Amino acid sequence: MCIRDSVYSVGQCLLILQLALARDEVLQGSLTVRGEVSGWKVVRGHAYFSLQDPGGLIKSVYFSVPPSLAGKIAEGNVVDATGQFKIYAERGELQFYARTIRLQSAAGLLQLRFEELKTRLNREGVIPKPPEEKRQLPRFPRRIGVVASRSSAAFADIEKTLQKRYPVAEILLFHTGVQGEIAKMEIVRALRQASQSEADVVILARGGGSIEDLWAFNEEVVVRAVRGCGKPIIVGVGHEIDHTLSEYAADVIASTPTAAAMQASPDLRASMEHYRQKVDHARRSLLLHIHRIEEKARSFARLLRFYRPDQTLLREMQNARRIRHHLASAGKSIGQAIDRTLEDHFRRILSVSPVRRLEDTGTRLDALYRIVKGFDPSLVLHRGYAWIEVDGKIVSSVVKFGENDPFTVRLKDGTLEAITKRTNPSGAE
């Protein structure tokens, strides 16, 4: 019988534990333990490994393992190992000494759980999310919610990507643990907060890891929370090779947290360059219209020199030329002003999209073109002017007409045949 206040050596304590194991009715005989193999290593015919499941891990050893079995067992296999528990005194460890091992499944326990839960949620219609229920991501979100760990590399990558691509967006972080037993409820809580926030889109993210590390994103409560999120949601968990059940319940799947940030945001710099090119195209089109009007003005000028109509037409041509020069100068000024505006307001775009700014500029350019078109000399006849011909020649004086002389009046849409009734020379009463 031990005295409570006695002091024992380390060796004595280990001996006491060994005696306790030998006397235990459950542990003194052979036990069969089912678990997932981890760290399988064969050295000089002896196998050293661990048996694990979600409940814990047991250090194990198998002396003189059969060669046929040594090459058959691999990392992640589920096995039934039969043997005894003993204390390894040199390290002070509880170890399981296996005498036989039987392979139960090449897939790990967690992988089996993954497939079982996937099948059940698929049967219940929770996953995959049907295409008709998947929501479109906003093109220019003002607020982007991120459900991730505050100190994680995943959040740092998302923040860096958004600052580079789309700095005008506000990032709303909903901090959560992403690993461990309590992580699943923290993720659910953070998703509910994000769903009720002012975020336009939500990203659920975590970096890469083993299936054990990422298991929180396979928990049923988390998968259902992703499916029930009130905002368009992107799931970017792990690396490209990693897959979780939460992905199947999301609106958009991203291969990495960085890819999720790229999915949630437009490339503002690329968009601005695209709009700049459109403005340049509009400016070139305006100059082309001006050139065409100029050619028409020159052609009409040749007609003026040949037919010599009244001075009103000459004045209209001169006005058209002046307007053409003004518009050419204005077109250049507009282009320069647009360039300056694009640079000055690049980081202050909040409520009005670049597309709207381009539309407004196009409207102004169209208005300028209509002004030029209105002064086209070829439209003079359409404004009510006409000329008179006799025998195919234009006449400009009433003194050439006598009573009942025939003549032709040329208008915009045809000619009139007429005769002189009376003439009133200039200065007559």
C-alpha cells in the first residue's frame, strides 16, 4: 500500500503504470484497435506507426512484420490491429504492440466520412447547388465580406489581391477559427454575421493543409450555412488539389483564397485601360466625321465656284468651315480632358461606374457631331433655298424675264416648271 506523501522515482512511477496495465481486465488480454495508419515506417523488419481517428492517436509498433504485409500497408489505410498496450519506459510512452494487422480500407476514415456525408447531402438536395439557384456576383461590389482567420496567410493574400486589383472596395473581415473542434461553430457564426452585413459578396477562405486540417469545412453545419448564406458566396479553401463539401454549396468555387479575391473583384486598372481605348476610338471617329464634312465642304465649294449662287450660300460654307476648325480643336481638347479626368479620378470612383462616365462622354461627342452635321453646306437646299434655271442655265436677275417667259425652279426634292406673270426689278414700286 502506497503512502500518499511518499516520493517516487520516474522508474517507480512507470513500474506502477505497467503493473496497473497488467492487472486491468480489459487491457491484460488482446485488444483489436481500428484506426487510420499514420507515419508507417519499416526499419529492419519492424514497423513503427500510429493509429488515429478523430478521437485521438496511439503510438504503435509491430515487431517482425511479414514482408508481404510491410509493402501492402500505406499512409491513410484503415486497419484492424490486434495486440496489447505497454509502457515504453525509455520514453515514458504508452504504446500499442501489434501482433497482427488486417487491412480494412485503402481510404482513410476521414475520406470515408467525407464520401458518406457527400452522398447523404446529395440525396437531400443540399449539394451540389443547382445552377439555377447560383447567384451572379456583383460586377462592381462596394463592400466585400471575408470569413477567415485574421492572422492567416489566406486573409493576407486576399487583402493584397484586392488592394492591387480593386482598391475602392471596402473589406469587411469576419474573424473565425479555421481548424479544431470548435472551428465549425465559429465559421457558422461568422457566416451568419456576413450574411446580415452590408457586404455585396462574401468570401469563405482558408489556406491549404491535410484533410484533417480542412475538416471543419466538411462539417454538415458549415455546409448548410454556406448554402443558406444571404449573400453571393465564394468558397476558396486550400490549394488547387484540395476539395471540401462547402465548395459544392457555394455560388462560385475558387481554387485558392487568391483566386477567390480575383473572382470577387474586377481588375480596375485593366477596366480603365479598356475604357480609355473606347474614348480614343470615339475621338478618332469624331475626327473622321469632321474629315468627311470637310470633304463635303470642299466639294460644295467647287459647286459654288461653278454655279455662283447668292452670297448666303457662301456665308454658310464659311460658317461650316469655322465650325469644323472649332470642332477639331474641341475634339482634341475633349480627348486631353478625358485623359486628365481618368488619371485624376482613378481612385475616387465610388458610386458612378466607369461605364456611365464613358456613356456620358459619348453623348457629348454625339451632340457635337449633330452640330457639325447641321451646318453641312449640302443641306442648304433643305433649309428652303432654291435656284432658277432657263434653258438649263441659272439666272440671277429679273431683267432677263419678259411676260409669260417659261423658267424652272429647283428645290431640294425636285423641280417646278413656271411662267413669268410680272417682274419687279429692284427699286421698282
